[in-house]
Amino acid sequence: MLMKTKTVDPAPVHEWSTAGITRSDTTDAWQAALTENFGEWQVSQAVGSGFTASVRNRNFSGVRVVECVCDPCTGRRLPQFIDRTPEPYIGVQITKAGRERFHIGDEDISLGAGDMVIWSGSLPTEFTVMERLHKVSLVLPWADVQERLPRGSAFTGTVIDSRVGIGAVLYSHVDSLARQLDVFTENDHAAVRRATLELLTAAMSHRVEVPQRGLAQRYLKQLQDHILTNLQDEQLSPTSIAAANHMSPRYVHMLFAQIGVSASAWIRTQRLERCREDLRSRAYRDSSIAEIAYAWGFADPSHFTRVFKQQYGVGPREYRESGARSAG
């Protein structure tokens, strides 16, 4: 796919649209345009008949401004795309018109006109444009943002209130950058970059999580104790754990990330261990495998069988029978 260049001295504004693209090529062309502007994405369903889209962008010393208008569509950023990204990045999006829904990590976000979201390119993400959308996005290297935040900060994404305070100023700044794409000179680049980073990090500063090592260990132990106490509750989840311990879900995920697992994976491992113990226990020899699974919070016996085999290399029935033969 070739981008049409509108000559502006000294730096070009790049423009692309679906005009002139055949119906059979539109989905692939749209996927290529998304990837060129926002990192690698996959259009997860073929776009509808009559789908139209247009993109304008310009790069200011590593800060890319992208204005996009498109009809309803869906897309996703898969883990393998993230692994292939040479440099982590962060995005800021304002919605000028239309509606869009994001699923970022474990969070669902709905956006309409006037809304603003900051998202991380390091998380698997899905989007659904529900009605014709007009948005403006900034795409920046995460390293440039991170160096302006407290050491050790973690950030997965957040919706920013664009009606008041620094959020309103950032929204206006992003909107103004799109309106002025054609008129900035090369001498303006450094100032644009500096102002953008300062506003963005100010908006993010109260939304990043910075654990202190001693406190982090103590809070992690608190969460693990809570999980072990409530393992039999099938509604147990990172969200419910966060609420019960007066923490944000983002902070819960970050605490578990320090030991190299997700909160959900740690819960599943503990449940599997209790099930494994009961399958070998004489006290539960009259209980069915499904009953044991239900008792430890597994709502679906088929899912339990699958994850048990993944964990231990043998299904729960075979595991129980091998224990019975050993005892005999």
C-alpha cells in the first residue's frame, strides 16, 4: 500500500484513503493502514460493503499525530504482534464523533464523542467501531514517557476525564495538533514534542502505580492469603480480589507480575493443587471428579480436565486411577 504525500515545506503530511481501492482489496488495505500508523494490527472481520476510511498523519520528532475517519469495523492486536514490536509505545486517543469499544487487557472501555483514552501498545487489545468514527491519536515511544514518570511506574491504560483540569488541556492539545498538521515548521518540532510529553505525563502522573518493594511484598502476601481463603468461591477474580483489598485491578496485576505470573494463573494453580490432593485422598474417593472440581471453584468440568492435563501431563481420571493402583 502506498501513502499519498501532500507536500508541505519542510515536512510532509501523509494522507491515505480507501478511494480507488477495489472492494476485494479494502480489508487488506485497511489493515495495512492501521499497521502503518498504530503498530501491527489485524482486521478481525472483513469490512462491510461500502466501507470507507481516511487517514492523515505527521511525525514530529518521534511523536506521530494520526487523524482517522472510518466506518464500523473490528480489529485486534495479538500477543505475537507485541512480541515483534521493536520498541514499546503508548497511544493517546480523542474521539471527535462516533462510538468505539476497546477491550484492553482485562478491561472493557466504551468511548463516545468527547472521550479520551490512553492505551499501551504492550497489551493485547481489541476494538470495535460501532458507528462512523472520527478520532485523533498520538503515538509515542513508551521510553520517552516512562523517563518522565516516577521510577518503576507501571501503566496499562486509562480513560482520562477530558472535561476538566489537565485532561481538558491535553484533549485540546491533541485536537489542535490535528488541526495544525499543515502549518508546523521543522523549527516547531522540538517544542511540539516537549509540550506533548509534558501534558501527557502530567495527565498520567496520578494514574500510574509505583509499588515500594517492602510494601509490594506485604501486599502480595495479603492478596495470596485472601485467595487461599476464598479458593472455593467460583466468582473469585482479579477484580473481586482488588475490591476486597481496596486496591485497583491494575495494582493487583502489577503485584503478581513481580513474581512472573498473572493473578488469574496463580488462582488456577492453587485450585489445581487442591483438586490434585483430593483426587488422591481416601476421604474423597466417593466424590466424582466433577464434584471435586466444583468444590474448588471450577465451573466447567471439561475446562478443569483440560487445564489439569496441561498442568500435570495427565488427566484427572488417569491421575486418580494411578493413585488407586499404587495404594493397592
